[in-house]
Amino acid sequence: MRLRSLGPVSNSHDMLSSLQWHEPVEGLEFGEIFLGGIASTYLGRGRSIGYAVYFTDRRAIGVKMRLLAQALLAPYIIVIGSLYVLALFEIGNRALFFLPIVLVAADQGLRLLSRRFSERIISKRGVDAALLMKRRKDFEFPRKEIDQFLMKSHGKGLNLGMNKGYLRISPKDQHIKPVEIKIYGWKQGQKLRDLVISFSSREPKVRALEYP
């Protein structure tokens, strides 16, 4: 499949951003500009669900949000676990023959509500530069050490486990393994795509490709 370049940001945008006043953020180097970030339960790396990626004009940085995501999902786990225990104790009770149906419905409903609640809380971290800079970094690549970005967007519609996208960051040093961030949501993929374009189009430019 032929790759295409992620389009550059217009020069007028760069000129405007360079003229804007940027409040100093703890953790940024002198003169370094925070370009933006995204934190989401629809991003992950490895088996970890809940991830943040953010960019300055000099660096690309990743942060695991797994523990926060798990903490926010705790009420869902407790409720569903209790229902499963109840089902096991009432297996022989004919009056509760409908319990499996209720259990499945409750599982799906609570899973959706918990995911939305967790996403709302975690996503706020993506626009707070101070909070992100204080968290422990999972990876950090200076601009000059990045060879290229390769991206595949998540398709629209329901995610059935086979429709996820990814962002792969390949360092120039071939002894360092590329970093791959999984994308489980279309909106999150588009947000991450915009951030990659904003970062890669600045000087010195970094090659950024995507699957059409």
C-alpha cells in the first residue's frame, strides 16, 4: 500500500504561533514551546490502555496513564464482580433464569459509562502542560533523533478489535526500537495526527507518513 506524506502546516500558522506569548511551564527548557498533547483511554502502548502523547517544538514525549485509567474503572469492576458472584450463588434458582441476560446488559452499559467517565477525566490531562511535564516519561525523543513518524488512522465506526490504528515513531539510531502507540478511537487518531503534523512541519522538519 502506498504511503503519503502528512501535509505540512501553513507558514502563516507558524508565524502566528511564534508571535504568541507563551507562559513558562515547569519542565520545559528555556525558549521551548509546548505544542499540545492528547491523553486518552483510547490510546495505549503494549498491554497498557490509557496513554498520553505530547509535543514541544523540540521533543516528542509519551506518558503511561494506565494506573489512572484502572483507578477510574474500579467502580465498574466492583459492580460487575458482585453481579458475577451473585450469579454463581443463584445458579440453581429457576426464578433467576433471566440473571445472565441482566448481567450481560449491565456489563455492556456499565462498561460504556465507565469508559466515557474515564475518558472525560483523563482527556483533561492532555491539554495541561504542567501536569504532563510532572508525570514519569515512558519515552522521550528529541527532534534531531527522530527518523520518521508512520501513522495508520483508526477507521470510523465500532471498534471490533481489528480496526485499530497506530503511530510508530522510528529513531535514527537503529539500535533503539521504534515506539508504537495503538489508537482505538477515530477522534483520538485525528487529534494525534494534527499534533504530529504540527511537530513534524517545524524546522528542522521530520518525515511523517501515513497509510491512505
